[in-house]
Amino acid sequence: MKSSTDGNVASAQPPAPAKSGDLKTRAISALVLAPLVLAAVWAGGWVFHVLIALGAVASAVEWGNLVPCRRKGAAIALSVGGVLLALAAQIAAGPWAAVVVAILATAGVAVASGGPDRGLSGGGILYIVAGLAGLMWLRDDPDSGLALFLFTMLGVWATDIGAYAAGRTIGGPKLAPRISPKKTWAGLIGGMASSALVGWGVALAAGAQRPLLALAVGAVLAVVAQAGDLFESAVKRRYNVKDSGHLIPGHGGILDRIDGLLAAAPVLALFHATIGTAIAWW
């Protein structure tokens, strides 16, 4: 769900322009997957939970393959089981149950994986569960689930588009040159503005109580989404890989598409459940 712009860390040359065949593959993948994802989001309930479960499995496998460890098979198997159990715990007993299961699974994977990066190997469970559980919690909200999910998803998409457009048009100082050389401060501001406007539009359409407040929330969401993007870029750069996987033709892996969502969703869910409820923002 984001533009994949990071090249291989070992390459000193700028990436070649996308070939027409690559663009065609990307377009076909988007045309096939987007309607299925949007239909599941619209349906909600168990249909949406199945989508989240599939995303959890794919994400756990990608993370297990991304982070080197001594016992990769055991680490991946435990990661898949851990994320699914944590999400099932949330459905059955609420988010705190998911937190407990995720922490236990993280420790189990860290021990089982071995190697110097076992902490990062196990930490992938917390990263994935926090994001997907946040998305599930937002969509399952009985009053405004669909609107809150769209606020998050469209805000992250708008962040990517606005950041890309502003970065290409304005340029300027780099945001984090060692992690993602193409990201600029102008891009961050452009992403914040785009997300703020989209959030305001979604809030207006949903009949939110304070749509103007959604401007500020949307801008903050953009910063969090960009932080999630940079986090995954840093991990990939650490291991000298371009994409987290190859599941989606022309787009890379599932983590390449949802890294911004994985960061933004739990933050918005926590805000909505605490401060947002107190100030009646939605």
C-alpha cells in the first residue's frame, strides 16, 4: 500500500526507470487485488478477519525470511502460529489478550530462532500483531468501524502519494538519507497535508462530530506512517535486500505494501480508545 522506492543498499547507481512490462504487471496486480481487499473491508466481520489472517501469515513468513537466524524453519512456524493465536485472542477476549499472546510468542520465537538478531526476529511478531490487531479493532468498532478503517487506509495512501509528489516537485533536504535516500522533508510535509485533507473529507462524509480535528489527526497519522516506512526500510537495508518478498507481482511483498498501515493503525486505535473518546472527536 505504498510506493516502493528504496533500492538495494549495495547499489551506487540510481534505479533504472520502470519498464512498460513492470508497469503492466503492477497495474494488473492492483486491479486484481484492490477489489478483493475493498470488498472484504466493506463486508467486515469474519470476511475481514479472514483477510487479516491471510495478511498475518504472509507477513510472518516474509519477516522470518527477511531476518537471518539459525533455525529459520522453527522461527517462521512459531511466528505464523503466534500472530494467528494473538489475533484469535483479540477476537475472543479483546486487545489485551492479544498483547499477552504476542509477548509470549515474541519470546518464544526469539529463543527458538537463535543467532545475534534473535530479538529482531521475535520482535516481528509484535510489529505485525500490533498493526493488524489495530486494523481489526478499528474495523470491528460497532459504531464507526468502516469509516475509521477508511480514515486510516486512505490517510496512509494519501501520505504516500502526497510525499511522492512533493518530494519530486520540491526536492530539498533529505529526511533520512542513510535509510531512504529519496525521502525529503518536503515529501513529509506534502504527505501530512494530503493525509490531513483526506482525513477531513472522510470525517465529513462519515458525519464525525469534529471533522476539523480530523485534519490534525490525519497529519499526525502521516508522520507515524512515514516512521513505519522508514523502520522497514532500515531493516531491509540492514540485510541488503530491496523488497520484503515477492508475493505481489510488480509490488514486492505484503510488508512492502502495508508498512505504513502497520505503524498507523495501532496509534489511531489507541488514540480513538482513549483521548479520542474523551474529546468525542468522531
